[in-house]
Amino acid sequence: MFSFDKKNAEKQAFVDKARSEREKRELQRVKQKEEQKHAQAVNVIQTAYKKHYQRKKDIKHLRELWDNDVLFSDDSGSNSTFSLSSTEILDYSYLMFAFFNPSNDEKDLSRFSYLCKMILSTTTPSISAKSQAQETSPTVVPFHSLLLNERYRVLMLKIMKKILWQCVICVVGFLHETKTSNSSKTLYLSGPELRLLIYFLDPKNYIVKGTIASYSSIWNQQLILLHDYLIHQGFYKQIGYGIMLRVNFILSLQSRAAKAELLNDDKKLLKSSQLWLMACLRCSLFPLGLSNKVDMTLNNLQSLEKSQSNVQDRSVNIINNFISYILTTPCLLLCFDQTCLEMFKTYNIPSRTIYTMCTPDRAVKILQMITGNDTIFLAGNIVELMSRIDIISLPSNNIFNITFHNFIESIISLLQHCQKFVSTKQSNTHYQYHPIFTWYSGTTDPNIPTSHFNRLISQLEYLWQKPFLLRSFNHVLNFKFDSQFDDNNNLDSSNTSSSSQNKKFTDKKSSLNSSQITLLAVDTQDVCRLYLMLSKLLNMQKHDIMMNLTFIPRLVPALWQFMTCLGPKGRMKIFLSETVIKEPEKEPLIGILELFCESCGILLLTIDDDELYEMQTTFSIERDLKPMATFFNKFCFALLSNSPPDGNPPAIFESARRVLLQLHSRDTRRVFTDSDHTWLLIKDPKKSLPLSLANFFKKSSIVNSNNLGTSFLERIRNNDPISVKILNLLPHTIPFETRLDIFREFLQTNSDWSDIVIKIRRDHVLDDGYKQLGRLTATQIKGQIRVMFVNETGVDEIGVDQGGPFKEFITQLIAEAFDPKCGLFAVTPDGSLYPNPHSAHTKLPLYTFLGRMIARAMKEKILLDSQFAEFFLSKISGRAVFLEDLIGWNNELWKNLIFLKRYEGNVEDLGLYFVVDEEVNGRIISKELRAGGSHMAVTNYNRIQYIYLMADYKLNKQIKEQTEAFISGFVFEQNSSA
């Protein structure tokens, strides 16, 4: 047994020893392998370093060789003379690009400039070079002529591509001498790179005269290849960036020059910048000129259909690049002089741009490449360009082949694209504040200064100036309306038979060319769409746009008369059709009606009673106002009836309702309609109505008994949302007695809310009432208010409030608040009350509290001994405020404004400006009625705007905050009582 154990131990020792030796051998093998890898890595690194060192040494040697051969040095100036041939320059160009690397050696940029000078010497040799050339050789062969030599053509084309692209990079950037300095970078403005770029991109320099003129086609082919290469590399994007930098610089210098005279150095910089801009614009236009030339050449060859297609695609691509990167430069056209404008005319840029932007297939390619900022600046440049060529005066067959309608369409397409990036409210997508769009979702460029947006607005203002507006609506203003058919505009058919009306309208249509009206409608629809888009996108300019539109003489009444002739039946029935009422935004002509509503809502506020009722200079009562009242009453009612129960009516409803309420207010003050017959639509509130009020205007034969529902009164009691909307927004369509019954039922509604007990000191009624009731929520204030008075000695007065103390509290509170000594309200000459326009901003909560107390007094049927001014009552009730509302409040101002309105002489002689003077705390303060009003004189043309703005300021803006606070409290109390 022991011998067996001994053998096993020896065997185990042998195995362990073998394993140990094997592991040592493995470790030694791994170590040897790692040493081999390390040695190989060292060899690779050493080899790479040697190669790098050798290459660096070779490149250094190449640079030295190049410098020595071409006689380049740091002192090489503009007076250097060159005697090298074009083939030698080609060799040295090839050699240069073997070592050219400005990031490693900035002198390479100087060497490149020197190379450009050498190349230019073959095209424009100096005087000394000319004399040498005459002695040594009879002619100097231009460098680019090597493109005609088959031996050099391939290499020459390759080298010229590199040279031209490097020229583009140098030209658009900064001077390389300042890159290492601590001073600010200096823009590149002139040099051999720019001269070379201009020369070798200009097709005129690729024309061969004499017996070898056939070479011109070969040269043109090579030039096209050069152009295409640059465009593919991003030529227009680079040039566009450089133009933007120079435009910013030019505009900044011009702004400084407007304030003070520039220094001589700055004047030179301004001139150089303008020359650079002109030169680079030429470079960007050369491919367009060549493509146009090739288009005309190939179009004459009917057999080259495929070539024509390719050429056409190339031409479209070039103009798309030009528009996307050049014309989108902010305020580019503001830096143009007459020479630049003539260049644009020569290359037919106006018509090519307009045609591209009004062609959907082409425009969409551009719009996909640009942001909202680019788009609006492109619109500004196009507008500026059209104003420079005076598009208003251009005949239909002008040399630019531009139609006014196409220009309108192109601007619309741009504004429509802008809408994708714009919102009136801040959101997760629209979170960037924009100087003109409010909230913006696109990318912003930090290189665009804020001042550019003001310049942009000055460009776009051309669209809403009087001359352009007159041209835009010329067809409407000259529309021939046959007065013998005025009676057909009456929308109410109850007085005459349907057949009689149809016959009359047929006669009317026979006197008008229906196809012509259709064409006019298309033009009018686009023009109205343009101004609606402008007013929505440029919210801060909306007021000026609408004011200028409104006060174009005869425009608003002409629009109304034009609309009455639209559609197969006329008389505005196209806008009352079921499809339009359900989805008005899908009706193309709805823009005409919407713009009319916006303008008419302003115009009606400026028409005084004499002008409206007696002279009828703007609107005829029988021909215009009566049909207008009938239409808008039905139109607004139909829109509201078809609106979703839990949503808002269409966007046009608000502007249409504004006109409707103004007409109703006028008729209430002085009747011009058939009164109840015109306004009352729900004549019997207890009569069963259609299940859906959307069927309200359908004939009774269509709505059978199975489709009838409850009465309007029952629907109100059941809180039907559509009926409640009609009651709130169009109350005049319901009989007054019905509204009174609804109001009484509303007041008699019982609520199980807790009572509110307050203590009021008799000598501090307003303060104590506001402190205890002013901050209560809608739920808390629903209960009955019980008042306990505290006398002058601080003792509670004995008694239980059964209504008397509360009535006394309300009466005393209102009397104290409405006392002019309190400062919250002022009085008119006839003793009526209105909010004090000079009350402190901190007192706005008091107005809200008083609005609540007035509404509570109405609920409790407490009669108050206070009388509000007529215009203030109109605001509370939601009615429009007119010019006549100045009567009784400020009679002197009323008389002055009417005098101005009727003045037959030169209004400028009166020395008025768009400012208003006010006395505040014993000081006279002047406020502008519009931006720049202190420098804007009142003229015969803009006096109606002045009258509107003055009345609007006095009646609306001056007490806007106080009125809004009061109404918010009044409405709050009404809602809390529901």
C-alpha cells in the first residue's frame, strides 16, 4: 500500500512539474509575441514619422522651390512683373496644390494671391510686361485658352476648378493677414482673387473672334463645367454668406452716416464694400446669363429634346439657388444703387423671380430650403425690387413680362410659408420671441441685427401705401354697378315673389359679363387674401394696414357692391349657402367678405349721422345699408347655429358680428331698417324650432314635424349651448320681452349658498366693503350678503339685515365711489359718469370691485341714483362706440373733428399732427396717436384716419384699462350668480 502511494506522489510531482514548465513556455511565448508587436509598432511609428517628416520636409522643399522659381517673397507687391507663359503657370499651379494647406502655413494664402496675379498677367498684362512680351514673343496666350488645347484640357479644367473655388473661399471671408492678430477681423473687399473670379466666370471672356470662332462652343462647354462644379460645391451659399456680411457692414455705416458725417477711412470702406457687393453680384449672375444663352441656343434645335430638358433643369436649379441664397439676404435691395438694379434688369431677375415664386412646383423647392426668416426677407427684397422697377406703372405687355397678379401670387406663397413658423401664443414649438412674428419656431441667425427687421417693415410698407392699394383694387373701384337694379340687393324676399326677383336678377346679369366678373373675383380674392395674411403675420402693423385700406376713397362701398354680384344668384346668397356656412374657410371668396368686415368695422365708426342719414355719401340706405343689415344678421346667426356646441364659431364671425352690432346700434339710435322685421329672427320664442338650429333657415316644407324640437325658451332653460351662445352674442335676434323674462327667471334662481356677514364702518364704507368683498371667489359670493354697520364710536348697530342695511350699504358705497373727489370717476358736462382716465394704475382692482357691486345691485333690484355716460354704457353692453358719442362728453372736440372732416381747404394749413395734448397733474403731455405721429402732418388724404384715431383714443384707449377692469367685475358677478 505504501509503495502505491509513493508512486502516485511521484506521478503527481511529474505532472505538476510538466504543467509548470508548460506555463512558463506559454508565458515566454506570449512575452515574445508582445515584444514582436511592440517592435512592429515602433517600426510603423518610426516609418510613419519618417514619412511625415520626409513629407513635411518635401512640402517645405516644394514651397521653397515654388517661391524661388516664381520669385515669391513676403515683399512681393502689386508692382511685380511676370514673364511666365500660361503653360508654365499651369505647372506652378499644379505644384502649388500639391502643398497648399493654409491651416499649416498661412503664407499659402499669400502664395495663392501671388498665383492669381500671375494668372491675371496673361489676361491683362502690365505696361512693362507688354513691352517685354513684344520683345520676346508676338502674343500673350490667356491662361484659360489652354482649355482649347486637348493636351492640357483635362489638367487645366481640374486646376481651374480648384483655383476658382479657393477664390470663392477667399473672397467671401476675411483678410488672412488679420487672422492671427488680436484685433477684430477685417472683411475682404478687394484683391486679385476677386478680379480672377470675375474674369473667369464671365462668359464674355470665352468668346473667340476670327477664323477660329468655332472654338467658342468648346469654351462654353468648359465654362458650363466650371459653373456647375462651383454650384455643386456651394457657390451660391458661400456668396450669399459673404453678401450678408457686407450688407450688414454697409447698412451699419449708412446708419452712422445718417447721424454724423463719416471719417474719410469709413467713407473709403463704404465705397469698397459697395464695389465688392456689385462685383460678387456679377459673379452670381454670370451662370444665369450663360444658362439663358444656352436655353435660347438649344431651343432653336428641335431635335435636342433631351438636351433641352437637361438645360431647363439646369436653369431652374441655378435660379433656385440664386433666390434661396442671394435674394434671401436681409435688406439686400436697400444696398443697391442704380448700377446693381440695371444688372438685375439685364439678367431679367424680376420676371424670373416672380415666375418661379408663383409657379407651385418651382416655389415648393425653394420654400423647402429656407426658414421663416429667410422667407420674409425674401418677400421684402422682392417687394423692394418691384417698387424700384415701378410695377404699379408697368403695362400688361412690359419688357419684364411681369403681371401684377403674378406678383401678388408670389408674395402670397411666401406669406403662406411664413405662417408655418408663426404663432400668436407661446408654446413648446413656438418658444422663440420674434421682433415681428411674436412667437417663432424656425431657426434664427445671430448675424441678423434687430435693426434689419425695422428695415424689413419699411420694405413691406410699400404694399399698403396708397398708390399700391389703388393699383391692387383698381378693378373693384372701376367696377360698373348698374343702379337700376339696386332693389335686387334686398335680401328679404317676403315682400316680392321669388319669380319676380329671379327675373330682375337675370336681367341684371344680362347687363354684366359673368365671365368677366368671375375673373375679377379671382383677382379680388387674391388681393384680399394678401392683406389678410399681412395683417395676421405682422400683428404690430395690422392697424396701419387696415387703416390705409379703409380710407381709400370709395373702396369699402365698392367692395360691398362688388360682392352683391358674386355667385350665380347674386345678392350675397353665395355666402349664405349651406356649404359656406358649415365650412367658410373652404370658400375661396370668403376672404373678400372678411376683408370687407375688417374695413367696414372701422369705417362705420367715422361716419357721422349727417353723412349716414342725410347726405348718404358713403353708403346708400336703400341700396347698401338695409341689405347689409339683413345679410349680416342672417350670416352671423347661421354661423353661430352651425358652430360646434363646445367650440368657437369660425374666425370670420367676430369681424362680421362687429359690423352687425354697429349697424344695429345705428338703427337703434335712428331707425333706417324695418326694425323688428329686419333684426328679429326668433319672433316667437315659444314656438317649436328645428332639432338643430343649423336648419333654422330651411324652408318649412323641408323641416317636417318629426324634425322639430323644443322652443327657444325651453332650450335656454335647459342650457342648450347653441341657444345660450345666440342669447349672449346676438341678443337682438330675440324679442326684448323674451330676454326680460329670461333675465327675471335668472334672478329668481334659488341657491343654497351660505350667507356672508360683513361689518362696515359708516365713515369707511368703500374701504371696508372692498377689503371684505373684493377678494371673494365666485363660489363664496353666491350667498346673500348681510351687512352690520358700525357707528362712529365703534359700536355695532343693533338690528338684523333683512335687505335694508344691504341696500343702504350698496347705495352709500356707490355714492362714495362715484364722487369725482374720490378720483375713480369723472363727470361729463351734463353730469354723466365715466372712468377717470388719469386714475392711478393701482386702483384698477377697485374698478373690478365696483363692477361686481353694480351687477349685484341689479340682481337685488336696487335702484341707484347714478347715470353713466352714453359711450361708457355702450361699452358695458358690448355695443360699438361711434363718433357721435363725443357729443355730451366733449362737445368742443366733436365740433373740431366735424369741422376738420368738412373742411374744403388745404388741411395742412391747420398745422395738425397725429398727436394729442393732455393735461395731467397740471402739466401738458403730448402723446402720439400712431408711431411717428409727432412728425406726421394731417393732410386732406389722411384726415379721416386722424379723426378716427383721435376719437378712438378719447373714447377707447384713454380709459381702456379702467373699462376692462369694470366690465370684468360686472361679468364676474353675473357668472357667479348663475
